Amino acid sequence: MYAPSRVAHSVDGVYELGLAFKRLTLLLRTDVQVLSGLTWRRVGYTVLVAAGFALWTALGNWVRFRYGLSPRLLGLADLFLHKGWGCLPVFRVYLLLFFSQMLALTIADNLHVSRVPRTLLLVFALVLGTTVGSAVVMASGDYLDWPPVWGLTWGGLLAFVYFKRRRDEELAVALHAAQLAQVDLKKKTLESDLQVMQAQVEPQFLFNTLRRVGDLYETDRPSADRMLENLILYLRAALPQMRTSNSTLGQEVRLAQAYLNIERIRTHGKLDFAFDIPDRLVSAAFPPMVLLPLIEALALRGHNLVRDRGVLCAAALAGEGSLKITLTRTWDSRPDVAEIQHIRGRLKALYDADGKLELAPLQPSGAVATMEVPLVPG
């Protein structure tokens, strides 16, 4: 049993230490942020460590007097046994020591001294904190008869574990930031490729269509008027998208419809097409310049609709978090495999595993392309 006065003295010492810490924190944080990172969580960990060491010491004390065993295997416990200290007084000693070390390391961690290695600065802070903590212990009325090197050793080990763990966390955060930057760079590259694609496709399509309009005016003036009207509709849908990297399914469908109307006139009405797009999916987000190039690669390259009639159908369906577009053509034609692979690569770069494009034959003739992207309601 410990004298009530001794226990009361220990409680008062811990209480006064808490008040001193609060005053010092307010003082230092008003002018210089040398205590940046000194949170109540860190203080709580310091208290828990001190309590653990105090319990460890008290356990060694109990083993010695109960069984007469040497507690040297218990490490630091033998340094306090002959004093007969209990858990609470020893807790105060450990708390003063570890708190001084923690405070010194926190201040050193926030200092930026030129030409002084950070590791050397932390070691100096640890030694200084141990010295100050030992002096405070002795000034509080407790006789420190164990070498301060023990406190320096254990404090150094605890500090090493803490700073190593924090460095690992900082590296993980830096790695995550680098990955995000890489994804952002890839996205910007895709947007640049999209603008280059639009700059290459639009003039070629425009010049070819204008040439066809001129030819039709010599042979079929009504068809030339309709092609010119559809070209205007196409440009109204296409030009706003050349200044943005975002689009919707409705915008891409209108662009494709205007394009296919021109192709239908060119093929003398032998190309029929139909789009089945639910109203609730019209405003859904959709990657620009994907649907129209897919239609070209699947149906409009390498075909001969001047001789044969064909039907192209497009349907949109919403699944669980996904938007599925199905393109079906009913005539035989060799698809542009290189362009389809390019579109598949764009979808993978934009959506990773959530962006898919599959191609399958249709019996007795034709092909089906199924594209799937994440569903983002507009």
C-alpha cells in the first residue's frame, strides 16, 4: 500500500503537467507553428506509452516481492524495484520523460535549419528532450537513480518506429498523388488526340460532302438540297463539340443521325437506319467522337450500298451502373479492325475495365457491335 499523500502528490503532478502543456501549446501556436502536428491524439499515444511502461515496471516489482525472482529479464523494471515505487508514481516519471522527448521531437520536426541534416536535428532533439525530462523528474522530487541512456534508448526506438511509419504513409500519399497525376495526364492526352481526330475528320468529311453536293446539283437538284440541309444540321451538332471534351448520348446520336442522313442521300436511299434511345438516357454522359467513328468502322467503310440495301440499328439500354449501346448492320462488310481497336483502347483508357467494346457476326449476314460504358445520368 502506498501512502495517500504520495498518491495525491502524483495526481497533482500529472494535473499540473497537463495545465503546463495547455499553456505552452497556446503560447507557441500564437506566433510560430513549431508545434504543428502536436495533436491530442499524439499526446494520448504518449500517455498510453507511459502507462504501459509504468504497468511493466509495477509487474516487475510484484514478481520480485512475490516470488523472489530477479526481474532483469523484464528490462527497465529492475531500475525502479529497490525504490518500491507503484504504478502511479512511476507513471509520472515515464510521462515526464516521454512527454519531454515528444515535445522536443515535434519542435525539431517543424524546424527548417539549413545545412543541418534532418536526422541529426532529430537526434539532437531526442538527447535534449531526455536531458530536460530527467531534470524535470528530479526537480519534481523523484530521485532519478537510473542512467538517462535507458530513457534515450527507449525513446529513440519509439521515435524511430513513429517516423518510419509516417514516412511510409507520406510515400504512399505521394505515390497516390503521382498515380492521379498520371491518370490526369493520360486524360489530357486523350483529349488532345480527340481534338486532333476532329481536326482531321471534320475537314475531310466537309470537303467530300461539298463535292458531292456540287455533283448532285448537276444531276439531282432536290437530293443536293436535302444533302446540303443535312450537312448544315451536322455542322450545328458537330461544331459546339469541337470546343469541349464532354458530351451526352443525345448529342452523339444527333451527330450520327445527321451524318447518316448524308450517307443515305449519297447511297440513293439504300441505307436505312433507326435509333432506339430512351428519353431518360438522352442526357446521360457519353464520350465524344466514339459513336460516329464506331458506326463508320462497323458499317460505312468497305461497304457497297450502291448495289445492296442495308439497315443499321442502334439501341441504348441502361443496366446496373452501365450504359450499353448496340449497333447492328444487316449487310456483309469488312469492318475496320484497326479503328475498332483504337476505339476499344480509348474506352479502356477512359474507363479502365468498365469500358468495353465487343464485335460479333450476325447470321445470316451482318455484324453486331456492343459498347458498354459507366452510366452517369445527366
